[in-house]
Amino acid sequence: MRIIKPTGEISGSGGGSVRGGGDGGGSWADALAEYRTDSAAKETARNRARAEVLGEEESFFEVGDGSNIVAFGAGQAAVDGEEDEEDSGEDGWTEEDEGEEDEAFAAGVRSMETRYRQGQAQGAVEFDMGEDDDGYLDGGDDAPRERGLPTEMRCFDTAKIFIKAGDGGRGMVAFRREAFVAQGGPYGGNGGNGGAIYFEADESINSLVGFRKKVHHRAAHGGNGGGKKMQGSNAIDRTVLVPPGTIVRDNQGRVLAEMFAHGHREMIVPGGRGGRGNASFKTAKNKAPQIAENGEVGQEIWVEMELKLVADVGIIGVPNAGKSTLLASVSNAKPKIADYPFTTIVPNLGVVERDFERIVFADIPGLLEGASEGIGLGFEFLRHVKRTRMLVHVLDCTSEHVLEEYDAIRNELFLFDEEVGDKPELVALNKVDVGEEAAARALELQRKFKEERGVDAHVISAIMGQGTSELVDAVKAVWLALPAPDYEAEAKAAAARRVERPADGKSLDDFTVTDTPYAFVIEGAAIERFVQMTNWDYFESFKRFARVLQMSGVERAVNDAGAGEGDRVVIGKYEFEWSGDKREKALFDSWKAKQDEKPAGTTQQGSRHWPH
């Protein structure tokens, strides 16, 4: 328990119970009155300004800062008049000095006047001409603009969605009344639990594009309890299917789940707990309780998802090296292929089957020097390489700087993540079909890679299919030699991240009291859930709430913080009025006043007395 006080003294006296409604006194009332006065003054000023604008719109429209007003009624004469006024300025600018620039300016004004005439504009219109320092039309905005990701790329491997678990069902207040059963006692059942939100990896999904139009995901609510001690039905959990390799984070960047393999399933948000019925409150002293609980409200959060493709082989290289062509040659994938850089802006997957073995290839978009620093969308592409088990580096033999390009990409891999740079790698010397020079260069490079670098290089022509079969055989040999992926560590990490309800395992005496100018704010997971689940329709709930405040130490803490009669107390989403009157009659009057606020015709659920 912790009390937080602001600087300055706040007077108050006594207090020990909570009652609903009423107005308090103190500094908060003055602050509220001042706030209302300021709000009224601002609203009056806005209305006055709005009326002035509406009046001015009848004669002219304003678009800009007032420096380029053209009177359409006067035509070009008005423009010439304004120019004459400018000519008489202190700068000594004359008509002879204007020359061709003056004609260009006038032509621009006339063209804009024509466009506005077509739009049936009347009166004087002020233009935003986009002037530069010399006061004439600017050809464009030279200010640097922040580079954004293409829509296809942004929606492919990142998404932000809203998830909400289902609320728990309400408990029931009921009594057993049937023939030959004397004093049947309480008979109300408990509410069911709300549905949880699960994320599950599905190999039939390979991107996050589907979440662009489906942002909100909500689980169903639990069923309410019934008579005859009938338990409310537990709601069906909501399962969100994501591609393997998806990382789920909350708004603070904490990892909630990491989906590795097909069928991997993890709970992200648990469902709300069902409220108890009056049969659960029966004791030796209270054999006919008239009290029940509301269901716990399910959690709701925004989560961010990031996709890192899980593939066996990653095809990397500079733009336009033939990576997509190679993928299309060895698998049934149909990536976009064209003769210009960055044809591929999202990774493509292809499945290669060889001797009853299934190998997944990933075509990673082109990398540039400086990719580890974000150049050429480097971060967006390099993260997909991290989940691959081995790499195939495709080189364009028509280039005269093949080795420099190879070393640059290798350097970027190590700068991004040393683990990525240490992955097994094969080199594919592509485009040998272009000419004899490219073929000769490929053979020379193959020798250099083998002798000087110890790298297995293969001469291929992806578009003609030459050498691709031998390349796949070499890839399969390296892939089979790699150890099988072990997901035990990931399973242990997932178990450590097991999500629970915020109040589970928390004590009611674990709270803080903050003295604010508006109210005394009490914060604590357990006490907030207790208040939220309290059903205020029953007087016994009021008495139980008062007992819990006393036993948990909230009453003493609020009094020590300086709460006085009529001060506001806020717990979670509920607001109360603090009172020092502990009599049961005061609690009953407060409960009765709350019941009188309900609409006419509202009846109370459950009663000890017949008829009910």
C-alpha cells in the first residue's frame, strides 16, 4: 500500500465508508468552475469567428496567406494595378526590368483565373502559388520528404490489429422453490468464462496482407448463470491464424508470442472470469444470500505483428541478379520477373521437392550496400534472411564488379547480424547465357571462389535452366547435413510468457492511493477487478464492498491521505463519494438512491420472498 500526495496541503477530516452520488466541496469545485468558465469563453469566441467566416464567404474565398489576391471582376486590369503598386516600392523595380519573367507570371495568373472561373468562383480568390524566394512560381517543393514503404511491402510483413477477450458471464441470484422442498435455499449458478484470444501458425498463409481489412478481432462473451445452479457456458476461444514466423508484440514492444512452425498455438489474451451466483456465497451465517457478481471484463489491447519468413533456403543478391528467375526455374512459384531493379518488393516462397524431400526456398528482394543501415529498404529485407537455414548467393556475371558486389552483400549480412553471416552459403554464377564474355567470367570466378575463398560456386543460367538441377542437388546435400531445428527452447520461452489475467495472484492490499485535485485515485489490479465485478443491484453487495475496503486497508489509507466528507474516490472506472458514516442505514440510503435512479419498470433479479 502506498500513498502519493501532491505538493501543497489539502485539508480534510475523517471518513470511513463510501456512498454513491452527491457533491463534494474543496479546491476541486473552484477548479471545475474555472474550467467551465474558460470553456464557455472559448466556445463563444469560436462561434463569433465562425459567423464572421460565413459572412465573408459570400464575397470571396480564402486559400493562402493573403499575398496573391486576384479580383476576377476586374480581370487582367486588377493584376496590372497590383503590379503597378508593387513597382512604386522602395526597391526601384521597373517594368523594363521584368521582361519575360513578368509575362510568365501573368500567364500563370491567367491560367489559374480560368480554372477558378470554370469552378464558378466569384469575387476575389487568394491562391497558394507555391512561391520561392524570388516571389515567382515554383516548379515544385524542394524540401526533402520522408521515404515511405510501398503499400504492398508495408502490408506484407507488418500489421497492427486490435484484440479483445470475451467478458465473463454474470452470476445468477435465484432460490429453490418447489413442492415438498422446504427452505430450498440459494439456487443461482455461476457465469461462464469469456473466450480467450489465441494466435496459431498456419502454413497456408504466407503474408499479413489479410489483416489490412480485418483489424478488430473479438472473442465471444461467457454465458450468464441460471437457476437450479446451472453454470453459464464458457465462450468459444477466438483463433487468429498467422503465417509461420510471425512475432507478436504489445504497444510497449514486449514480445507476447513468436510463431515458429505450422500448428504452433499460443494464448495472447485470456478471457474474463465468470461471476459467481448466490449459491456460491452461502455460509453458515448467511444461508440465503441475495448477492451475485458481474463477469470480469475481458482485456483489450493493440498488438503489432512482424513477419520473418521461415524458410530452408534464402536466395539473396543484388537487384536484378536473377533471384526470382531462379526461384521460378526450380519450383512452381510464379514471382514477378522483369528487366529492371527491385522488381520483387516482397519475398516469394517456393517449394522444391527432390527425392521425397521438401525444401522451402525464399526469394529475398535485392540488397544494396548499406542495407544494414536501412539503405534500399535494407531492414525490411534483411530480417527475412534471419530465419533461413542456409543461403544461395546469386551473382550477375554480366557485371564487371561481381566480386565487389559479393563482398559488399556479405559485409552487410555480418553488420546486420553475425549469426546471419555465418550461415552456410552456396554461390550461383548466373546469366552465363548472355554472351561468351559472361561465360568466361563465370568460369574464372568459379575457380577463384573455390581456390581463394573456399566457397562452392555453380555456373548456371536460370532463364535457360542450365545448371539449376546440379545447384539444387548441392543445396539439398548441405541442407541434409544441417541439424534439425530444435523448438524446445522456444517452447520453454513460450511457457515462461504464459499470459494470465492481470489480477490473478494479486492481493487486495496491493494498491496505491494518489491524491489528485479532482479525486483520490486508488489503483491496484485486485481491488479494481473486485469493484468491476461487484453487482450494485443488491444491498448485500454494498455491505460486502464496505467490509472489503476496511479489511484490505483501503479505508485507512484514504483517511491517511486526507479524504474528507464528500470527497471523490475513484477506483478503476467507478467513482464514489467518501463518507465517515458507517451505519448500515447510511449504506441502505445510498443503495436505495442508486436504485431510484434506474428507469421505471426495472425489476430486481432474484428475491427471498414470494412472489419475486
